[in-house]
Amino acid sequence: MKNTKTLRNAGFTLVEIMIVVAIIGLLAAIAIPNFVKARATSQMNACINNLRQIDAAANEFALEKGQKTGDTISYPGDLSPYIKLNSAGSIPPCPAGGNYTCDTVGKNPTCSLSNINHVLP
């Protein structure tokens, strides 16, 4: 004689799925703000390094061409030979979307995003 037992179907209950979704949501709530902050810090550091390269190129240009402090620079035309260009053949742009300006010998180059710490120290 065969016993007929009701077998429980394999699978997850609604409560188990809700717990898993809540845990994933909690982890995402913790991780996403940290990711955004790390991305902003990385972009700021890359921008500052680009500003350093532009400043060094301006100084090298002034030294080679006999310019003195206060003379004007045509950016980016004058500085292109003194900076390692990117794959597009241009001076690397600000990774956060800002624009660089460097118009005078001896003056630090600036980024249009200087209000969010994209400033050469």
C-alpha cells in the first residue's frame, strides 16, 4: 500500500523573497552614496593633475619662448606641444565636464568647476 503524502512544492516563500530584497536594498543604500563620493573625488584628483600638467607646460613654453611673468598665452594652441595629448589629439579635458583656462604666464590655470574644489593648490 502506498502512502500518499502531500509534498510541499520546492521554492521560496513570499516572506523569504521579501527578506532578500530588503537586504539587497539596504546594501545598495549604503554602497551607492560611497560610490558617488569616490567618483567625485577621483574626478577632482584627475582635474587637479591636468591643471598641474597645464601649468608645467605653460612654464616650459615661457622658458623656451623667452616669455616673462604676465605675458599672455594662447591656450590651448601654445601649450599643445608641451603636454601629452590624449587619443583624440587634444589636451585632456576635465573629467567632470569643466573647461580649463590658462591665459597668462605665472598665473595658475583654472577649471570652470573651481567651486567644487577643482583648484590647483
